[in-house]
Amino acid sequence: EDLSKSYFPLATMEMDCEAGILHGAANLYAYLVPYIGGTAYQMTRYRVGVFVDGILVAETDNITEEIHSTSLPYSIAVPTKTIQIECRVKIMQGIVVANDAFQTYVGQLWARNGRA
């Protein structure tokens, strides 16, 4: 499965890195609007993922709707080059068009490069 297509981006950053280890975290305070289909209530869940140059390096388990605060640390070996880091969200069930139902109150993406 190409995970990059099923996630939608929330925050992105680029960083010039030296060969070594890239450490960081995505911090998110967000709200997923509950979905009501017909008369039956349908629980909606989402996942937060951190992608480095398009590769998923960290991911949460399913998070239920309503307001949640999430901190997702990551660490990956990187070469000497400009790296693209993204925090993305994937709606797991219940909503077809998810972008309108997901609201980010505070989002933070940080990284530090430790040389080998």
C-alpha cells in the first residue's frame, strides 16, 4: 500500500542534514468531528504519521474522535542532503471527505540532526 496517498499533510518542513541521525517529534492538538451516518452513530478514528522523504518513520495507533493531544517521536538515519519532513493524518473509517472534519488547533514539527 502506498501510504503517502492515504494520508493528508498537516505540517511540512525541510532541513539541510549531515550524514547521521535525525531525531524529532510531531506534536499535535487536534479535533476530529464525530460522524453520524443516518441514525446510527459510527465511531471515527485517525492516525498520525511522520514521513521523512516520503517514507513513514513513525505512526500512532488509532485515535478516536473528539479533542486529543498527540506527541509522536521519530529517529532515522539520513545522508548528507536536504530532507523533507511531514506530519500527516489518515482517517481510518467513517468519513469519506476527511479534510473538512479534521481541525488542527496547534501543530508543531521539530527535528535535530546528530552527525555520525
